[in-house]
Amino acid sequence: MADQNVTPQKFGGRKISGGLSMGIIIIVIIVIAVFSSFYTVNANELGVVTRFGKYHATVTNGLNWKMPFGIDSVAKVTQTVQAKQFGFRTLQAGVSTTYDQNDWSSESEMLTGDLNIVDVTWIIEYRIIDPKAWLFNVDNRRIYGSRTEDNRDKTLRDVTQSAVNQLVGDRAILDVMSTERDSIEDEAKGMIQETLDSYNLGVKITQVKMQQVVPPKGEVQDAFEDVNKAIQDRNRLINEGEQSYYAEIPRIEGEAKQKLAEAEGYKQARINKAKGEVALFSAIYQEYRRAPEVTRERLYYETLSDVLADSSNTDLIDKSLDNFLPLKNLSSEGGQ
């Protein structure tokens, strides 16, 4: 009778049964499935899970699970603030910053409202607030000949450049170079955000910052730089004048308050002195009514005492020289 056992097969130089090899394969598949099902999302990221290529869920940071074997895929989207440069590119930032020496004038050269050409470089900062919209609402890539370009990046750049071009084109060149820079930044931020919201791109613009605003290199650049320096000097002098003005105000106000306080004190002293003199006069008048002769005589002597208080070598005699006996004042220097 024939043996019903499975015929042994060679595997890795050893003879093993078909059931054992199948078990090993299953174990390997399970291990691969387990290890490919877990993934980690960093603290500054969000994970977008797609199932068979369609959006499934958005997961937060930490250890997460997904279906293996390509059923689920995960795209991680950073939540940190990102920046894009216009008119220049930084290759390496640091103490000695290195810039890309390619010509980016197609981004930076613009026509102002008074028909002058100006070279504007600027930066936008943005953050992705809706990863699903960022990944699915705009085609990811577009093929240009032999190269591909991120459509989301291009959309962001085109919208930003269009807004800044429009705002610069509404203003004179000197205004763009000096007083209107802050206004352009604020208006550009609002215009870019409004357009991106209409596209539902899932991006929030946090800042638009103009870097350098100069005429194109050439003979007129020096003249415009001189004008710009003159404007800066004028603004500096105005600021210094306002600073001195506001520094003097507290001192002048303090002196004014001091003089008012002194005047108030002087007024009160005069009032008190007048009240005292009135009280003294009233008292003397009451005494005078009681004894007029005595009071007149006392006042006479008090007046003489006040008048002659600082006098020296003065002799008092009556008109008729009665009872007058001339004596030498022995206390004076001439009698010594």
C-alpha cells in the first residue's frame, strides 16, 4: 500500500514537508503585516490616511495603526510655519548666509503706478491648517517636458506674486520704497489669503515681509538711493524732533505745576498775613476805644522804637532845650 504522507521537499538544503514551509511563509507574512501596520506621526505633523487611494482619516501625533500591504497609505503633513522667498533664494542661512546666484528678476521686477521699474524681494510665511485640503484639492504634480513641478507650490507662488504685483502697480515708486511698505504687506496678506480660501487650499498666511525695494541695477539706481536716503534722513530728523518734543513736555509740565504750587502758597501766605493784620488792627482798635490817650502814646513809642531800632549816635531832645544837659556818650569810640 502506498505511503499517504507528503513527499519531502528540499528547502534551504534540508528536506522539510510542504506543510511546514507553508507555515513559515504564513508566519513571515504575519510578521511583515504587523510591522508594516504601525507607524509614528511626529509632534509637529498630522497624518492623512488613504485607503485604496481615497481619503480615509486624519490622525494626530503618536503611534498609529493602518491596514497593511498597501491597502492604507499615510502622508505626513508638517504643521510648522514654512516660508517661500521671491526674487532670491537662500542656499545656506547662518552667520555668513549663502544665496543662489541665479537670476530671479522675473519674480522681482515690477512696474509701479508712475511707470517706473522697481526690484522687489519679499518673503511669505504660511502654515498648513487643513492637510486633507492641501493634499487633495489641488493636483499634486504637473509634468513639464522632462521635469515635474509641485502644483501646490506653483499655485501658492502665482497667487502671491499676482497680489504683490497688483499692489506695487497701484503706487508710485517712492511710496513703494518708503511709506507704503507696511500697507503693501498688510494688504497682500489679506488678498493672498482670500484667494487661497477660494481655492480651499487649506493654507493660512501668517506673514508677508518685504525685504528689499530698489530700482533695477543701472544708472538710475544711485539717484533713487540718494532720494531714499534723503527720505530716511527726513524721517529720522522728524522722529528725533518728536522724541525731543515729548521729552520736554514732562519737564515743562513739572515746572508749570511747581510754579502753580508756589503761587498757591504765596497766595495763601498773603491771605494769612492779611487776616493777621486785620485781627491785630481790630485788637488795637478795641484797646483804643477803652483808653485812647494811653493807646496813642503806646503806639507813638512803639513806632519810635521801630524807626530808631538800627540808629546809632542819635540824641533825642525837646524843641525848647528845657532840662537839656549835654553829656558825652562814653560808649562811643570818640569818648575813649
